[in-house]
Amino acid sequence: MASAPVSFDELPESVRAAVEARTGHVIRVEAISAGLNSALSARIHTATGSVFLKGLRSDHRRVWTQQREAGINSYVQALGPRLLWHLDTEGWNILGFAPIDGHHADYSPGSPDLPKVAQALRELADIPCPDIPLRRAEQRLAAYVDDPAVLAYFAGDSLLHTDLNNRNLLITDRAHLVDWGWATRGAAWLDAGYWVIWLVAGGHTPAEAEAWAARIPAWGAAHPQAVDAFAAANTRVWDEIAGAEPDAWTSRMLFAARRWRDYRLGVASVISEDNWRDARLIWDYQRMRHEPRPCDVAIALGSRDLGVASEAARLFHAGLFPALVFTGGNSPGTAARFPRGEAVHFRERALELGVPDEAILLEPAASNTGQNITFSREVINAAGIRPRSVLLISMPPMERRAFATCRAQWPEVEVVCASAAVGFEDYVRSMGEARPLIGMMLGDFQRVIEYPKRGFAIEQAVPGEVQEAYERLARAGFAGRRLVT
């Protein structure tokens, strides 16, 4: 969990005075976005220069990371910022560093920062691990393996950084490693392994990420089974960090860890680059790309994506409709996630986001898209609403199916579609698992093709390249919820 941010001006007066006793009078404070390991993160400017401050309350459960950074700093100044002073006073533990004027590393494919990061990791491997208290890698990962014997792969006497978030690399003419609170003693190749996960999160394929890791000599000494075990353990680490309702950042990291694990283990869920390209074609086709505009009523279709409720709340607050129906009972894919039913959980989310209860109508029985429309229509009519236009809010890849269904089941209303403004890769990451999502997309696409023949939906034109992408994915085993025809 991130620490609640605190500005310099919010520190007790006595703490600010203790800082100024070391820096001189502060004439300007530059707020800096705090990471997970600090509450105070700021650059203060004085008449003689500036200092970067990083701090936690002295009783914070992770204040030990402050002590760790202070203890390790003199050994890693060739790679990171120089610690100027460390104070612990009046309930605050604060580190003062010489600032580094650089940008956060860009981990995307083709970035000019990548060779500099690789060079920094090579230089780190040449620094002897100091004889100070440090946790051992095998201890940190012990809870995330099934076979304790694999922990021997992670043991060693090398100094490791272990937190290779791109925000912990500042780039000038070289890469500087900052935020040493998780410094660890372990096998020399592990930092390259941690970097792989961040590179995959940055857009690399697992093979491309490992090619960068191979630029670190220690990586070549790792036994393949050791790397397999490390990838599997870190998937569990990120699964624990993500929890039941991960935010976008942790979803991205969990997705990257899973993708690397699957690549290492060669499991059936590995998705080729050709599969990704075909899935993007299906994704692009399924989105209607309507411009959201005011409608008489909105219908938010239940699914496994609670983000639909969040988007509905955002559009309500934007003034696009006065009344909102949440529709959906349960399906095999949502019963565990939403045990009280999709509509009920979506309503609760909307209430949390400030949608007034009197603006919400509930339809808790529908089990398919056709019922979402027809049952919602009944609820809307029972409320005395006679709409001429309806805003359908759904998962992004469900837009076209929802549109075609509503146009067939409720032809007298104008239909506008809306969903979260998110790209395909980011959405896959937010949902956690790619293969089930792609399978669901194929199921919806098949229904766009087949349901007009049954009178359930209006017909939609399908470009040939999209149809071919669907057929290739089907042959590749992305069965999902496909119809038997």
C-alpha cells in the first residue's frame, strides 16, 4: 500500500526547522510524486542550492526502508544519489539527498534509455555486497514457492537493488539507480530477472525482455530452472500486491509477470504475436466509437468488468443522462466475483462514486445481452420513462454486440454506445488474463455474425481481414463462449 502523501509545509514546524538547520532557509518547495515507499517526497530550494527529501513517519511500518537507504548509500554512490544527511526527529524520519537532474527511464521498445539501464546493472554487479544487515533474496521469496528447494537458486552474496520500477532510474548521460530501500543480498542474476518483468510491462515481448537481460553477464549464469522458478514466484508476488481489485498500475505489472511466467513455462496460455495482432483487429471492430452525447436514459450492461459501473458514474456526472439502469444477474464467469449479482455490485460501485440512489434503476435478472435490453426496457417503462434515445454502457469489446442487439430488440430508440477510453493492451492488463478475454471477444464476434440469422440482432458489415483474424484465432484454440452452429 502507498503511504499517504505529506507536503513539506504540512510537516510539524519543529521538523521543518530541523531540516532548515541542515539546508538553510527554504525559499521554494517543488512537490514530487511520492512512490510506494515514502510519504514525503519533495525538492527544496535554498539560496545555495537544492536538496531532495524523502521521508516517512517514524512509526510507519516500513520506516526500516529509510534506515536501509541510509546504511547502503555510501556503498552505491557511484550509481545513485549522495546522501547528505539523515534525521529522525519529532516523529519523522527524513533523508536528504543531493538531487539528480534527469528524467525517469523509458522502458518502451526502442528507447535510448535501455542501454544505459543495462550498463548500470552491469556496474552494480561489480560492487561488492557490504557487510551490513540486508534481507536475503531466498527469504523474501520463500512464501511464493511450492518447493523450498528452489530457494537455493536465489541465494548468493551479490548486492541487489530489486525494485527496478522505471521511476527508480533517473537518466542523464547515464542511468542512476535511486530508492534503495529494498536492497537485498542474493544471486547476481536476480536484478536482470526483476528488470524483465518491468520491460514486459513497458511493452516488450518476454523474448525481447530476456534479450535485454542477456546484456547483464550474470544472467547467463542462471540455470533455466532457476529463471522458471523466479518467474513463477514473482507472479505470486504481484498477485498478492494486486489483491481482489487491482488498480491500473498493479494490473499492468500482474499481467506482465503472468505473461513472462507463461513464456518461461511454455504453457498453453502463451499468446503469439500473430495472435495479439488478430485480437487487436477484433477489438477495433467491436468498438463502435460513438461520441457520447446526452440521452434520455442509460443502460449499463453487467459483465465481469466493474469498470463499466465506474464509466457509467463518470458519464452521469458529465450530465449525459438523468436515469441509469444497471442490468445483469449472474453468469458462470461472474458468480464468484459478484455473488450478489452484477447489477447489485455495479449499483454499489456507482453509489460509492457519488451517483444518487434516486437516479438508479435496478434490473437484477438478465443472463444474456438480449435480456439486458428487454428486461431493462420493462424496468424503464415501469418507471414512467419513455425514452427516444438510450446510451448503452458496456465493456469496450462488447459495444457492437450490444448495439446490434438493442437495435433489433428496441428499434424505435436511437442507440449510442459508450465504454471506457482504453487501448487493447491496457484493457487486457486491467482484466488480468489475456486468453479468457480474447475468447470472450471471439464469442461476442460470433454472435454479431450469427444472431441476425436468428432475429436477435441487426446485421453488421464485417471486413474481410476481421473475419480472417477471427478464423485464425478460432483455429489457434481461443474457444471462449462460442456458439455451436
